Amino acid sequence: MYVQRINNLKELSLYCQRWDELAGDRVFQTWTWVSTWWAHYGQTQPDCDLAVFLVFDQSEPSSCHGRQDAPCSLDANRLVAILPCYYQQTFARGKVLRLLGDGEVCSDHLDLLVAEKQIEGAAKAIARYLTHHSEDWDLADFGAVEENSTGLNQLFTDLQSHGCHVTRRGGQSSWSVELPATWDEFLALQSKSHRKQLRRLDNRVLNSDRAVWHLVKTAEQFDAAWELLIDLHQRRRNSLNEPGCFASERWAAFHRDVARQLLEAGQLRLSWLELDGKPIAAEYHFATSSATLAYQGGLDPDRLDEEPGRLSMIRTFQHAMAEGHTTFDLLRGDEPYKAHWRATPQTTYDVQIVPARRTARLRHQVWSYLRHAGQVARKVTNLFA
């Protein structure tokens, strides 16, 4: 196994096809999502440097004869694993290694991109590389690592065997609903009271002339639907005295950009529901071959008595089953409504790794001490307040 760090998006784009092969059906790990995220969140930031680690199997046959874009040792045919990261230089914590897509975008299901049979070898190779180049980083900070993330968890084990200090702190759960084939079967899985509510809303509202559900299918429909999503989302969050996601210009620009690309790829599920001729809810979802991923939405805060959120969710659940999807992924966050829909949680962890270097350990200890002291001070202040 040979590991190469790439710090240039143009050079990395040579491997975009192989990247998507390794990412498979996971939207948040695709080249489209990650490269667009870097363009909006990393490329323009002076404190960020791209650090994508490619693992090549030197025993694999080469197909690079006659190619001028990469040496044979870096032939895409030999690429077996990718760890998509970047370095962020901080004053308090030094040079921090993070996963591409982290932060306010809340990309879920991030992992080491690798074929199952190559996990052990690829993780060991990356661990050797990172420990050999430990002067390049002071801390690795990976958020929302899933309990069943075999690639990253193997990497953490290997880094620990090289003397790195690994700590895990419980994070928010990731929730998903296993979908049956039909709506009636889905209703049978719900509690008696919820089943009754869903049937009433479906029969009396959604199947009446009052309701019309729209799904964006063309680029011409996109702009109006997107503005509608922004309006409903922001109005609802503002009614709760929250800024709303679209208040972040960078977040809004990234999502408009990536949503257009996912629409072209057939992976966007942008919809809105009209009731009595006026929009009351919008959903911003993604799709794979077997799952719908519920990312964000918006409601009319002036019509909450008509249950716009539940009405919209009914239609998106029904559409997911009509597409033959077996999973409705509600993603990360412990909002009470998820358990109400019979979703099951999966544990995630925030993982921090400190290399064996003495200065890195000392820096992390000082930062941890100051962080703990600050937490204690806030608690004391709140107590007296």
C-alpha cells in the first residue's frame, strides 16, 4: 500500500470517477458533494489546506500506459481507498485535521472511502503515514463518526497502536426508518394514535381537492421552488426566534450550488405542498437507489393548526415507497418527532486523536484544561445569575 496526500483540487479531480465508485450510494461522500463543499468552505479560507489521502495498492495491475496526467504509481486503477480531509490552522489547537464536509453543513455518514476487503490494509497504511508525518498535525477532530463506521474505527484502532491518544465523546444520534413496500404496511408500524392521525390527514386533506403536492423534476422548476423553500424555512425559524439556516450566506450558496448538481444527477428531491392554492410546506431531500434522505424543510408558521409538517411528511414517505426505497433517513439530530415516526437511532461519536509528539500532547492538555475551566466558570456564573 502506498499513500499520497493531495492538496490540490484540480489534481484530485483526476480521480473523481474512482472517487464516486468508492463512495457508492452515499450522497455526502460523493465527489459532487465534497468538491462543492471545498469550493465554498475551504478553498477561499486562508487557514485551510486540502489534505486528501489516497491509498494505492501497488499489487494491482496498472492501466496507465500512455497516460500523461499521472505517474503509474498513482494510477486510478490502483486506488483502493480515500480519506477526504483538510487541515485547519487554529491559534489554540494548532493544525487540526478535519473531515471534508464537516461544520455547519452537517454532512452525515462520513467515512473512509474503501472497499470492504481493503479496509484493514488501507487503514494501516494511512495510520503509518499520519504517524510518520505527525509533525504536520497537532490534532485530528472528526465529528459525528458512526458506531458502525468500519473504516474510520479501524483507522482509530491503528492510530492508537502507533501511540496516538484517541478519545470518543457521544454525539447526536442518526435516525432512520426502515420502509415496507406499501403505505398500509407503514401505517401498521405506527402507534394506534399516530396511525389514526395519519389516516385522517391522508383521507380528508391530501386526497381532497384542497391539496396539491409538487416535486421538482426540471431545472426550470428549480428556482421558484428553491425560493419557496427559503421563504418557508426562514419564516418558521424566525417565528421561533432562530436565525434559520439560510441566514448563513455560505450555507445558502453551497446548497443552491450542490442542489442544482444533484438535480441533474437525479438525486435531488425538492418538493412543496399547496393547501387551498397556497404553499404551506417544502422539503429539501436527497435520494439514492434505495433511500430518501430528509435534509431540511420549511413550514408556513401562520398555518400550523393545519399540520403542514405532517402532511408534507406523509407525501414524501409515500413517494419514497413508490420509488421502491427501503430506508427513509432522517439523519442526525435528536428531535422528538423522529421517534414518533418509528425511526431507530444509531450512535455517533465526536472523535479526537492526538499524535504521540510531546508538543502536540502538551498543547492538547492545555487546551482541555482551559476549556474545562471555562465550562466551570460558566456554570458558576449561571448559578449566581
